[in-house]
Amino acid sequence: MTLKTGIYVDAENIRLCGGYGMRYDVLVELANLGQSLLLRANSYLAEDGERTKEDREYRQKLYRYHDILRQCGFKVIKKYVKHFVDDEGILTTKANADMDLAIDALLQARNLDRIILLTGDGDFIRLVQALQNMGCRVEVIAFNNVSNDLKEEADSYLSGFLIPGLLPIQNGDANRQRGFPINYNPDRGFGFMRYFTMQPHGLQAESVFFHCSKSNVTSDTLFLDPNNIFEFKVVSNPDNNNKTEALDIRSIDEIQP
């Protein structure tokens, strides 16, 4: 059975919460894995109309970004920034595309089986529930500052940091992965890192041994929480029958700018 899939990206939330530089082409690849077929792909972005008119560099950079998204197969839905002065005389800007995203998703979900929603905003909890009541499977992907209630309401939640290539490794090292700790033994200082690889049938979970002595973290108690995400290099150890293990383990909190 083919799962007709739609992607809806709350681009401003993703950009401001750790997902700056996210690869939209990887999202498309993810949505087409296995028995899934991508039918709809929408990205909701903010644009400062006044700055677009006055700032040539901003305009060129923004429109180049929009063109990349369209080349990946996304429809770009722009929400123009509004400027207003509050009661204290402070200039404030606002550009919220939540309503646009919610209405489009509800209308288009009638022809979809699976929704991939990229946001960490808890305001979308009711949308998730409504889509589920229409018979859609709702999968949430986000990076930082993710609502716990949104995670629990979704049919599945996966950190965008864990999807291979979605947010490129800064130094471009193909041997480096991002994963989370499982089965850590604090008395003996070892455990396993769970990470994912992209396979034709979907994301495949892999595990690799690690020892806390091969990390740069300040406290090994971080390895007791599977919500903590680490970046590491997977290598073969010739002293242990060439079995793979994780080296140079760093918390992404220390790596991110």
C-alpha cells in the first residue's frame, strides 16, 4: 500500500530553533522512502516586504533561497512581516503563518495518508489531533525548543539532528554521525550510541559501542539521558577485531553556534 504523504514546514520556527541550513532535498528523499509517495510539500516563510524593496542584498539572498526550495519541489507560501509600535513605543515585528499552514494541511489532508510536520511549536497540537481524526498519520520533526506536548500528541517524533544529512555536519566528515545514548553503564563507563542511516525502505536504526573516555563531555551523566544528542565518528578498532566504535564524542549543544 502506498502512503500518500505531505510535508508542511513552519520555516521560521525551524530556522530560529536550531534548523538553520536544513536541506529540503533530504526532506523530499525521506518522504519518498519505502512505500511512501510525496504528493504535497509546502514551506511557510516570513518576508519583510519593506526590506525587500530597499535592501538589494537581502532581496537577492531571500529569492535565491526561495528558488532552491522550489527546485526541491516545495511550494513557497510567504507571510509578510508586519511592523507596529506597542503601547510602550517599542517597534515590534510579527509574521505568523500558523493559520495558513493549519488551513492548508486540513484541506489537503483529505487526499493524504501521512503528514510530516516540521515545527516544535505547541500551538499545532490541535492541528495534529484534527489530522489524526481525519485518518492521517502525523509525524513531527524539529530541532531545539520542542513542545513536549506536541511530541506526545504526534504519532511519532524524531529530532531533525538524527536524520542523516538533514542538517549537514559542519566539517563535512562522512564518518561522523549524530545519535543518542542507550544502555549506558555509569559504573563501567560504556554504552551504545543509536543513530540512523537512510535506506530504500526507510530510516534504519544502527548501534555503535562507545566509552566515556572517548568523549569531550564535562559529565558522563549526560549519557544517562537518551534525549541528549551527540556527534561522533564511527571507526573500526583494529585492537578489537575491527569492530566499530564511536570516537571523538561531542554534545551538539557544544558544537552548535
